[in-house]
Amino acid sequence: MSQCRDARTSGGHRPPMPWLLALALGCAIPSAFAQTAGSTRVFVSDDADDTQVTRFALGAAWKYAGPGSYRGLELETMQVRFAQAPSWRDDRAFFAFADAQGPWNWNARIGTDGESLVGSAALVREDRVRQEYFVERDIVETPQGVQGLYHTFVGAAYDFPLGREDRQQLTALVGVQAFTGDNVRTHVRARYIAVVKPEWGLSVQLRGRAFHSSHPGEHDYYSPEDFLELMPTVQVRRHFAQGWAFSGTAGWGRQRDTGRAWHDAAMAEVSLTSPRRADRGYLRASATYTNTPTGTGGGYGYRQATLEWIQPF
């Protein structure tokens, strides 16, 4: 894999990418007979190292038939502010698409920051045993990371219903995450879910996850040799009139890593989504807090929020 490299200019910015902007504007011309849509997304996060990440994206879609079926382009500006290092900014361009056929559906957001391929893609089979296969690639959000360290995460997840009434479920995920350099991280995650009050959308869960790093401490992102977390959680998922959906989850458990004994682990997350209709605007909002490692950050304690709006025309 390539070595760490300085991809910034003297002001902490990537060089401008006019060719990406021209490509986006040229390809975004829709068919006269296709429904179009515009989108905006804001993402903010901070962590225990006082690293603040902001992403702002604007998109244009053609052949838009709802949040699960579209073709489009997206321009994104990403800014990372560090407590003990210069801030850093990056501009990206993506081709985004989603569609479905039979039990399969897929979505992808594939682009570049002018230095490397970045984005994500997922292929899902909605069946009694749900299957999901995914790949993600992005820059590492640390002072060394923004100089040219990337991570690529490839994995698969399966949802296994238990019992005849499908009120219990076992979810399993396996994945491999390769970082620029020599470190390769192997992930295993599992979740047992029991619905205890269907009319309330109330479930209790036991979540577990573990990873192993082949070359711990290679750079400045969080990278112990081994990590393990066990966390019971409670979740409420409610559907309201006209298709609005709300989800809230809270959990407390224990975690440990190489060189550190068992200690507290906690998380909380909420989300709100509007009805998924082709002729109406679509809203998605979420917020998360966790004191467990995010995988590419520099330490513990992480908060994030996302707000997305899609408006068809």
C-alpha cells in the first residue's frame, strides 16, 4: 500500500478540482422526461480529542423515483479541526445511485477527493434471512490521517429470525478493514434482539463487538491490538401517522482493550425519518453519542449528528 503523503497546500487545503466541478455540472443535466431532485446533507461530529468534523453536501439527481431509486451527482466539502494541529479542508465529488430488483436493492456513493477513490456501496437482499454486503473507503480523521492515510472496510451482515413469530433475531457481521500502511483490522459483531412489546416497538438487545489489529499503534488513530465490548441496550421504534418513523436507543455495558482493564461503555442514539414517497420531500435526521472507539478517530468519546433533505421537482 502507498506510504503516508502530504496532500495539502500551505493553507491546509487540497488544491481546487475544477475538472470535478465541470464533470458534475455536465453530467447533472437531466432528461426532459425524468423527475429530478435536489438534496442537501449536513454532518457534524466531535470526539474526546477535540477533533471536530463538518461535512456539507449538495446533490442533484435525475431519474428520481424516491429515496431508494435515483441517479445523481453530489459535491461535498469536508473540514476537520484539530486541537493541537492545523485545520484541514477537502473537496469531493461523487456519483450516487440506488435501485432495486426483486428482493435485491443496492446503493452507492462513489467519488474522489482528487487523490484517491472514496465513498461507499451496499448490496442488500431483503428476505427472511436478510443479507447485506458493503464496502466503505475514506480518509482517516486524525492529524496524520489527513496527510494521506485511508481506510477501506469490506464486510457482510446477516439477520437471522428466531422463532415462528419473528420476535427474536440474531444479527452477525464480519469485516476486514485495511489501513494505509501495514495495519489490517478484523471485525466481528453480533446482536441478539428480542421484541418485548410489539405495540410500543420496544425491544431489548445484547450487542457485542470485537476487533483485532495486525499492527497496533502504527499511526495516530485508535488502534489497540485487541478490543472487546459487550452492551445491553433498549430500543423503541415507532411509526406514526402518514409514515413518519422514530427510533431511540440507549445502552450501557463494559469494554476493554489491550493494555486497559474492563471499564464502562455507553451509547445513545435517536433518529427521525419522513415517509419515503417519490412526490414528496424526504427528511432524515439522526444523532449519536458513544464513549466507545469509532474505529478511525484518535480516542474515546464521540458525538455526531446528521441532517438530510431531498426535494423532488
